[in-house]
Amino acid sequence: MWTVLRWMAVVLAFLLLGAHFLRGGHVMVVALLLAAPIVGMLVRRRWMRRLLQVLLVLGAGVWLLTANAIYGSRLEAGEPYGRMLIIMFAVATFTLFAAAVVPMPGERDVLKAKSG
């Protein structure tokens, strides 16, 4: 049960990153980001799960760089930027959370009911 929720967080983080890059027209990056969690679920190797974590940490960096760019342009234009910063930092934090909860192969679900 908890493993499914963890994978849902990972997939959602990659979907958000894909949407961000799709807005910029980077279709190949979007395809890679959409394929990454699927491949990560199918390839049950520790290195693959670590790769997903690295991609998500880099994705959080992308969110922070984007927040900085939008902040600068809004500041110059005299537009409000507070809500944007809160949202962008929340998305970056969620992406880091998803990186932290990527299920590793061989891990047991600690909250799963013990049988027998």
C-alpha cells in the first residue's frame, strides 16, 4: 500500500516536470521524463532507482531556477511575486520529497501487516 503511494508521488513529480518542459517545447525531454518512472518500476535495480532520485533532485533545481527567473521578471515589471514563489517552492519541495521516497528494490513495506 505505502509503496504504491510512494510511486504515485514519484510519477506525479515526473509529470509536473514533464509539463514544465512541454511548455518550453522540449518534447524529447518530456518523453524521457515520462518514461523514467515507468522504466524505474520495471528495472528493479538499485542504480536505476538512484538515477530516478538524481533526476528528481535535478528537477527540484530546475524549479528553483525557474522561480528565480520568474521572480526577476516580475520584480522588474512591478508585478506581485509572493504567491508564485510559494507555489514554486512547494513544487520544488514536493519534488525533493518524491526523490526521498523512491522505493528501493528489496525494501519491505514496514507498515504492511505481518502474516502468520
